[in-house]
Amino acid sequence: MKQRSKEYYELMKRRRSVRDFSKRPVPVEIIKHAIRTAGTAPNGANLQPWHFAVVQSADIKKRIREAAEEEEKAFYNDRAPDEWLDKLAPLGTDEHKPFLETAPYLIAVFAQSYGVDKHGKKQKHYYVKESVGIACGFLISALHNAGLATLTHTPSPMGFLNDILNRPSYERPFLLLVTGYPSDEAKVPLITKKSMSSLATFH
Ligand SMILES: Cc1cc2nc3c(=O)[nH]c(=O)nc-3n(C[C@H](O)[C@H](O)[C@H](O)COP(=O)(O)O)c2cc1C
């Protein structure tokens, strides 16, 4: 068990957010297995308040890129407070999102604020954000384990995803997971992670 826990840590510490993707195709079975893994996540009252919309179509990816870049332009040029921009500067991000067209998959994760049963009656969901956040963690780790890179992308606001992907208004876009292989030139920013002494306390 000690060995397995260490090996899992060694695997996961190699995950990094990638912002430069290759066009190299990825078998859809890998994406399906990763989504099935996400679907095993613990969640409030087992109501599974999530939906994963997988985009492969070049046309839909183009529409998502255009809409995301419009929001991101407003974010970087007007909406974002200076303090936030200062924090983003070392990551080198800006309003240009070519990876939204180059990556073979965009997985749009939706959080269902409530469900609708077969009689059309609303069903309250519990701990929606916590549940969907945990499912996204499972999804990211499953894709990483399969040898794929991801970028957790949150163009703000993301309401355009409901229109483009035809999702109902009770589903809120949670994040967009850009998925594929890194390009040969991909670089990641030099960052550090918290050390054990600030990461955890043992009582
Ligand atoms: C909820 C969330 C939203 C994020 N949104 C963006 C984003 O819109 N654009 C981006 O380039 N990175 C985004 N990131 C990626 C973070 O910048 C990245 O995870 C962080 O810098 C740590 O780097 P690492 O993932 O390589 O460890 C987001 C991450 C999370 C968890």
C-alpha cells in the first residue's frame, strides 16, 4: 500500500496544465473510460449532478474558440482587476486560445443545479459544486493516467457553452477541459507546489 500510494503520487506530480496542443488524434475509447471514471465520483445523495459534453467537431470547436476569445478579450482588457492580472502574468496567459481548435477534444463539464425526473418534475440536487469539482478531479487524473494532457479552462462567463452545445438552462457550465497530446514545442511555466509543512497538519 505504501508503495502504491507513492507511485500514485509520482504519477500525479507529473501532471501539468498544458496550453499548446498537438492535432494528433486520440481514440474516443480513452475519453469514454475517463468520463466513466468521473462518473464514479462521490457526490451529494448520489444524484450525480453532472453532464459531460465531448466536442470533436472542428466546426463546434471553432465556434467555442470564437466565443471564448471574445469573453477573454473583455476579461484581460477590462473586467479583470489588476491584482488578478498580476497573479496570471507568470503563467503567460492572454485572450488568444488557439488550443481550443488544435486539441482533439474539448470536454465541457456542466453542473446540474437541479434534475428533472421522467414526469418533468424538478429534483433538488445537493452539494452540486463540491460533487462536480470532485468528478472533474477524477476526470483529470484519469486522462493524465492514460497519457494525455489537459488544460482546465474557464472563460468567464461561459454561458455561450449552453447555446453552442444545446444544453438546458438548469445546467451551468463548470469548466472546459481541453484534452489531447502536448505539441512538440509545448512548455509549461516554472511553478512550485506547497511543501508538506504548509500543505497539511497532523493532529
Ligand atoms: C478552476 C480552474 C480554472 C482554471 N482556469 C484556467 C483558464 O481559464 N486558463 C488557463 O490557462 N488556465 C486555467 N487554469 C489552470 C491553472 O492556471 C493551473 O492549474 C495552475 O496554474 C497550476 O498549474 P498546473 O495545473 O500545471 O499544476 C485553471 C485551473 C482551475 C483549477
